Amino acid sequence: MLALLLGLLQHEPVAGAEKVPTPFDINAGLIFWTVGIFLLLMVLLWRLAWPAILGSVEDRERRIAKQLADAEAARVEAQKLLEQHKALIAGSRAEAQDIVAKAKGVAQKEREALIAKGHEEQERLLERARREIADERDKAIQALRREAVDLSIAAASRLVETNLDSEANRRLVSDYLATLKSEGN
């Protein structure tokens, strides 16, 4: 390429003819200055701009790497939190099941206690009713005895047609009924 440039530089215009410049004409001075300015610009860019560009690119790479590392750390932390959350949910479910089981056990015990208490109350009421029935039966027997004594006295007084002392008659009949009762047992 350098040889081509040198060959073009040696080419001289024909004398006497005025040449009109065209875009395809080669001007050696212009090429020299263009190449020189280009090289100077490259050196300046290499020394001044390139380190700043590389620095900003490296900074950007570091920021991206840091963001990727932070994102990975956040993902790992989120995974840990998810696992902890799952463990907490499983623990809560197990605890809830334990609470429900305990509540069912307590409810069963309470139900059994209430049933037992109801049976005790029923037995107590039944025993009280039996006592009251026995008392009423005894009262009825006593009333029947008095009535029987009165009827016996009335019958005996008609038979004897004498009016005996009613208290003495009652005692006599009561003693007789008591002897009958003791003999019957």
C-alpha cells in the first residue's frame, strides 16, 4: 500500500495543461497530512481516551458482576426463606393438628365427664325418688293401719255394742298388727 502511495506521489501533471481537480486526483500533501493527523489522533486517543473508555467498560463489567452476584445472593436468600417458610407452614400444620387432636381429646373427656355427671345425677334423682316412694309407702301403710284399726274398732264396738276407750283399742289393735307383721317376716 505504501508503494502505491509513493507511485501516486511521483506522478506529475503534464506541463502547460491546466488540470481541473477531480475527486479521483491524488494530492500527496493532503494524504500526508491526513495520515499524520490520523496517526496523531490515534496516539491521543490511545493515550487519553482509550484508558477512560476501558475504565468505564471495566467499571460497568464490575457493576454487572456485582449485580449478578447480588442477584445470586438474593436468590439463595430467597430460597432459604422459602424453605424456612415451608418448614414453618409444615410446623404450623403439625401444631394445628396437635391442637385439634388435643381439643378433640379434651372434648371427649368433657363429654364423658358430662355423661358420668348426668348418670350420677340420674342415680341420685332415682335414689331420691325411691326414698320418697318408700316414705310415701310407709305413710300409706301407716294410714292404712290407722284406718284398719279404726275399722276394726268400729266393727268390734258394734259387735260388743259397748263403747270401749278408743285409745286403748287402738293400742291393742296396733300391738296385734305388729305381732302379725313380725310373724309374717
